[in-house]
Amino acid sequence: MGRIDLRTAVASAGHSLQVAYLWLHQAVYQRTGGLVGHRLAGSPSLMLRTTGRRSGSPRTAVLIYARDGADFVLVASNDGQDRPPAWFLNVEANPAVGVQVARRRADGRARVVEQGDAGYPRLWRLVNDGNHRRYEGYQRRTTRPIPLVVVTPGGPLV
């Protein structure tokens, strides 16, 4: 048997626990209709509903958000991986989305904000500060510029 690298084993176990926690959180949030699950790791979370770019099927992702007026600001970090999350690719293909915050829902329109865009630094600070500055670490893990997505609801959350 080969030697076990303790750092790799701990990182792998930690990642597995994080994935399990996120899966459980999303399951509870969805199954309770938003009654339970609005807070995730001390930050507010919403359910983003997109249409699968290849399947055409409805997809739901639970994401940390920040408010910018009536808009919701999301980070396409994918935990600092070198590829964007699937929900981001769905938004690029079809910006018509739905958001649910706790038990309140609205349809909306998503737009991508890239690092070179004028509003990016302000929006990045807003959402990064609201997530205990975790997104800085995700950006350090990847050379991919992490884009933001701003969702503008088509009306009030009901």
C-alpha cells in the first residue's frame, strides 16, 4: 500500500462533507417550500430556477446572494473551480429565470457582469462582504475571472 497524504485526505473529506451539506441544504430548502433554508453558513440564500441549456428541463440551484436595490447579486464561483457552474451556463443560454427567497417568488431576468465591467468592483464588494469574504478565496483558487450575475425581478416577490 502507498502512503496517504494527510493534507489531500483531509481536503477530500472536507470537500465531500461540503458537497453533502450543500445537497442537504438544497433538499430541505426545496422540500419545505422555502420555510426552512433561507440562511446558509450565516448568509442569505435563494433558489435560482433556470432552464437547462441542453435538456430544456427546469433546474434549481441554491446560492448565496446580496441585494442591490431590488436586484439580487449572485457569484458564479463554483467553489473556485476552473469551470463555471452549470447554472451560469444555463443563464447565459437563457436569461429568463425565477428566484425564490424563503417562501416568496418572482420571475426575473439575469444579466452577466464580468470583471472588466464598470459596476463589477462595487457589486463584488457587496456580495463578497455579505458572504464573509469567502469569494476572495475562491478567486485565488482559479485563474478564471469569476463573473457575477445580477437578477432583476419582473415584479415584487410574492
